[in-house]
Amino acid sequence: MQNELQTSGFDRTFFFALDPVQVGQQFSRVRIITTTLLFASLTSLASAADMGRSVVQVLLYSQTPVWDAPWRSNPVAGSSGSGFVIDGERVMTSREALAMQKMPKSIVIIGAGAIGVEFAYFLNAFGCEVTLVEMLERIVPVEDGEVSAALARAFKKLKISVHIGTKVEDIEVGKDSVAMNLVKGDKSERKEAESLLLAIGVEAYTEGLLSAKVKPKTDSDYVVVDDQYQTSVDGIYAAGDLIGPPWLAHVATFEAVQAVNGIFGQGTPERVKVFPSCTYCLPQVASIGLTEEKAKENGIAYKVGKFPFSASGARCRTTSVPMEQRVWPSDFESW
């Protein structure tokens, strides 16, 4: 890591750090903002306010899994509380799932976006009986419809039980299992599993990041920033999941670098407009730009090109989604 941080003024100096302990030992005036990708500020906001000093502070990639959904308010049977507890064994989010000590024999995963699909594939590969539930009409709903359908077929072959257009109601957490109703239209199925994984996305997590006296503007709990990544509070910048979707690490990294370069006059910051996304399962899903549905929705005249992976060699013939699909403007030559 760089060790050129000046104790008097900013002097166009910043650094990345991977070890907060090391940072604390070397720079006593540094306050770590996040432990996912570590940026530092020269002093705390509270101290700066007291001393009347200007401060540059970058808040980066702060998130927590979402579970504050409608079913949270459903009372747990036999419980005096108003919701169930995330205990990391019976009920978990992606955070607890990454640290699970014992693989459940069966699990219901609520949410079939990238997080839910990745855990579904991973746990299934190790022999767990997986039920994947999605409220929308297809899994990985942000991807192309054809890709979603192909992935659903692949999951069916893997014996992952997929329920689309389905809501989860009346969750009851017991000592050894979790039971719930899977509701689709006017039909309801009672489902019981050893564990429940809530994978409906992430939300901004700002607790403890700022002094209670400092309140940057937010929109739907996300910190609002301008084209320079500056918040509504002068001298405070934000980047990554803290400012909203797409909740991707590589996007957060790009935004943070842009923000810091702008702070220290090293170019004009850019906002992310087009970014690659990927879902780590088998078959693998990767995309960039508009899907065919989005192109149609935006009134863009387009063409679709498809290429079979089998044409690239024998090794590609084993894939369960033997196709690459591209969507481009119909006047591509002059675009």
C-alpha cells in the first residue's frame, strides 16, 4: 500500500488498504469507512465539524442483505414477537449462508435473482434438496427471457424445484425446520425444509458510517450523489452499493476510483452507464447492455444474432445452453 499520506492537508494523496489494522498502526488520523474495499478519510466528520476543518470522505460499497419484506410481519407460531429471527441456521440471508457451518439437507430459497440462483446451484451440487421461489414470472428476471428459460430448463435437469410467479406466506420457524405456504394464483402448497434463505437483494447500510449530525440526502434509502459522486453534504462522497443498483463489486470499484480521481483533480469523474454482469452457476450467465425485451420496450429497432457454442469445438457441446445471443441496433453500420 502507499505510505505517502500527508498529515497536513490532502496534497492530492489517497490510498487503498487491505488491512485495517495495518492502516491504523501507520496512520493514526485515518478512519476506516468500510471493510469491503477500504478507503480512508483524514479525520472523522465529528472532529472536523468541531475544528472547522474541510474533510474529504469516501463511503464505498456498503450493503446489507434485504429481508425486511412483507412476510417479516407475519408472527412466528408460538412466538410473542412480530417476525422471525435471522439465526444463520433455520433462517439466513446470503451473509449468513456464506458462513454456514453445516449444509442443510433441504432449503427453500426466496428470490431467483443472481444471489438466489447462485446459492441454488451451489447447494444442489453438494446434494442439498433445493426449492427456488421467485415472485416474478421467470428466474434471473433482469436477463434476457430466452436465457432465463434456458437456465430454468437446466435447473430442472439438476432437480432443482423452481417456482415462478409464486409468493411465500405464513412462514413458521420450528426447532428443526421451517414451514411456509407457496402461493401461486388461487393454489397454495405447504412446503417444509430444514432451512430458509432470503435472497431478495441488498439495501444500503449506513448505520455508523456518519455522525448523527450529518445527514446526506437519500432516495429509497440510497445516498443521492451528483455527477462528481458528491452527496448533498459538501465534502462527502459516496460510491458503490451505497448509491444504488447494480450492486456489483466491479461497478463499485470503478465508481470509487472515479470519485477519488475527481476529488484530487485527476480527471472528470464518469458515471457507469454500461456494465457487464454475471451469474455464477452452471450454465453460466453473462450479459452487457440491453436485453431484447429492453430494446423493444425503448422503441429501438434491433436485430438479434445467435451463435451456437458447438461451432467452437467439441468441448462446447456439453453445455446445457448451447448459444450466444447478441442484440444490436438495426442501423449498426452507421451507429
